[in-house]
Amino acid sequence: MFVVVDSMSAKLKVNQLQDGLCTKRVGRSILFSCRSKSTNEWAKKLATYGAEEGTVVIAATQTRGRGRLGRRWDSPTGGLWFSLILRPKLNPREASKLTFVAGLAVTQVLREVFGLNAETKWPNDVLVNGRKICGILAEMNTIGETVNFVVVGVGVNANFDVEKALPEQLGKVATSLENELGRKIHLEKLFRTLLERLENLYELFLKEGFDPVLEDWKNYAGFLGRQVEITGRTEKLIGFALDVDNEGALVLRLEDGTIRRFFVGDVSLQA
């Protein structure tokens, strides 16, 4: 099923979003809008009304896109902005690790399809040449230990120049496929390829657990084994990135030799 909610013109060729899509569930139902406040908010509303697992909403642009911790996420036309509804039979602690599943999917696709040196960055980003090219926001709805649904939002900077399309401070730390490749790419093909990889890794996660996903994710984590700075809600610390453990926590050895685990924070490499 494919539904166009808003038929205004867009750079996405919406009639090609499902062409040749090889998935069992993910993306079999797609809703498109030229403009959405937030694809995650849209998807959560649909999930509350009973939308089936695998439903995807996609927008040409978001007017109030959100990143982690409620931060604004700039979403100009030319990017790939979509959210996926999942209904895993997992406890909330395990379901929260779907952020890693999505990050791994994006990293592998950028490497295999475009030959880019994509890296995973804890907890929810993908980098190319040290600059952010993708962010992921996973949000869940639960009752006690029962997960009703998880919405996984994916935002990929694709067909735009970050210095022209993003605010000045973001243009200095972000990149896009256009900036890296020197050309525009087929958004529809990237979308289909990401959905296929997301489904494959999601099924692996459900069948074999978090360990195989985490091991692959860490293979692309360039910050591991390096000196990093972590900024939390109330503190800023420098330490050596030892590991990301099987609960998704970042493990640091701080300058005084103590070992700390972090579940929330922003990480940046130190010279």
C-alpha cells in the first residue's frame, strides 16, 4: 500500500519508493507527505491508532524535526527523512537497542553502495570523514514491561550542500552525500536499500539478540580505542573509550583511572 497524503511537488519520485522493494514487512505500507512537522510524531500517532508493523512514513521536508534530547533537527528538501513503526516482542530495555540496529544499517549501506568511509558514533549518529551525515531517533510506547510499539526515525543528509542548506554552526560539523560524492544520488534507491537492510538486521536482532548487531556496529566505531570527551546533562569528562557494552552503555576509563559507564551523553574525539 502506498498513500500520498500531500501531493505538492517534491524532489522525491514518490511513485518509485516501492519499485522493486524486497522486504516482507518493512515498507509494504508507505505514507508520503511533502511536508510534515515530524515524521516521528506522525508515525507515533499512526501506531497509536493501530498501524501495522513495518509501516513507514516519509516526508520531503520536516518543519519541526527532532533529534535526541528534544533538539531541533533541520530537514531541508533533498534529504531522506522517514520513520518506521516496529512492534517487537521485547522488554523496553532490549527494544531501546534498536537505535544501534538502524545506525548499523545506514553505515553498511553508505559503505557498500557509495564506498564512503562511514562510521558509527555512540549513541545514535553516523559519520563520514568525521562529520555527521545521519541521525537516528528511536522512541517507544510502553505499558510496564510491555512494548506497544517503537518508532525509529532516520534522517540522512543527501541531496543538498550542508553549508548552503543548514545553519552556519551545523554546516561546520555536518556533511551530506552530495558534499562527499560531488553529485546527487537517487533518493528512492537509497530509501529502498535502507529499508531492506533495516529489515534484515531487525530480523537478526529478534532471532539472535543484540550481540551480533553490537559486534558489527563496533567494527565501524572509529571512536573506540581513542581519547574522547563526553558531555552529559550535568558534567563534561575526558576519557579513553574502552567499549560499548551489551546494554548499549559507553564504557570510559577516565583520566584518574576510574571506569565509568554512560547511557546518555554527547561524544567528541580529542586531538
